[in-house]
Amino acid sequence: MDLELIIMNIINYSGEARSLCMEAIGYAKEGEFKKSKDSIIEANERLSEVHKIQTKLIQEEARGEGKPVSLLLVHAQDHLMNAITVRDMASEFIDLYKMVEELKGEKKYD
């Protein structure tokens, strides 16, 4: 696969994961915790795909077959790290929204 396509896949999957995490926060804010969980699961699937791509690039580099580092590749990595950070923060927000609802006496969760 050519490097530009690899980079675009990293950006695409990362962007989808980030959007799904933001969607999950929105669902949690509305008390839709099942939908919120489903969005996080989908985001994790996208991040898993990106991780496979990233691991392949790292393994190639370790074998001395690395690709040239470009600004576009750095940009793709930035998207990935941003998506991971948003996913981690989304999980925290979801937990907080659950606590708020529980404290308000509106719902109980497992």
C-alpha cells in the first residue's frame, strides 16, 4: 500500500473514532448510556484498525524498511493521539454523567 493511502487511512479512522467519542459524550449527557457505550465500542474498533496500521509501520522501521517521515505522516499521528485522548476523556465524562443522574436519583447503573 502506498504511503499516502496509509496516512489517509490513519487520519480517516482516527477522525471517525474521535467523532464517535464526541457522540458518546452527547448521548451520555442526554442519559442515553446504552447508545453512549455503543459509540465507544465503535470508536475502539476504529482505533484498533489504526493501531494495526501503526504497528505495521513501526515493525517495518525496526527492520530497516521504514517510510520517509513527512509532515502528513506527523499530522496523521497527531490525529491518532488526539482520538485516543478524546476516547479516554469521553469515558471519564460518561462516568461523571452516570454519577450525576444517580445522585439526582433518576437512574441506577451496573
